[in-house]
Amino acid sequence: RSKCKQFIKEAGVSHLNEPDKLLSQTSRVVPAEVLVDGAPLPYPRPLHLMLHKPVGYVCSHDEDPSIYALLPPEFQLRTPKLVSAGRLDKMSSGILILSQSGLLTHRLITPKHNLEKCYDVSVSSDLDTAKNSEKRSFEEGSIRIRDRRTEELIVCKPARFQYTGSRSA
């Protein structure tokens, strides 16, 4: 404990209103009240961000190039780690929500909460707007995607679908 007290003093850590409060064993300190060299801690509360994910990046801490490498270094050092609420494929771009709050992330991605998500997709060949074949496939839930790790085909849940052009939906 004495080494901790010494470290706190040497590092210039103090409390907003009571400089010795951090040295007391019984003190409860709110992060927003902590100062380092007289300045408040940056982002003392859980951090929530919106990030435009560029094509070529993955939504993983364990693979490269990672969206987390796009963040300032001080965001990467935070505990708990920032995590994305959902994922976009490596060859997709779009807005992602990143958060340190597991509760928020869970609420955004768990299907039982029925949170509607909207995607704007452009493809290289014409869609079958006359027969509505893509629309039917999405709305019937007959779309399958291949898991890139296991190669297993995964059935997607039914989804609303709207054509916005001959090559976009």
C-alpha cells in the first residue's frame, strides 16, 4: 500500500476537490473526479463511438488490418476494450457503433430486441427487379452465407428488401 501511495503522489494523481482523498483506504472515487497533473482524465465514462469502416478492414481485435488500428492509441488502451456492435465484411464499408458498454452492445446486436438495421448495397450486375427474385429471397429467409472460417452455410433471417436502382437495394 505504501508503494501505491508513493506512486499516486509521484504520478501527480489527485482528487478534484480533496487532494489526499485517493490515499485513503475507505475512499470511493468517481473517475470524473480524478486529476493527473491537475488535468481531468480523458473520457472517464464508458466510451461510445461511431466509426465509418473503410473497405479492407475487419471488425476484429485478432485480425489485421483491424478497424481498431484506425482509433487513437489512447482509445486502444482503454479497459474494457471497445467492441463493435455488429460487423461488416472486409469488403464492405459503412457506419459501425463501437462501445465499451457490453450492455449497450448486447442490446444493439441481440435479435430478441428486434432492432432494425438498414444496409445500402450496390452490386456489379443488374438485379432482377422484374421478377423480384432477390426481394423474395430476402423476405422468405432463403439467403445463405458461407462462414469464412468454418465454410459452413448459415441461413439468414428474413429481412425487408427494397430495390433502389437496377444495381442497388
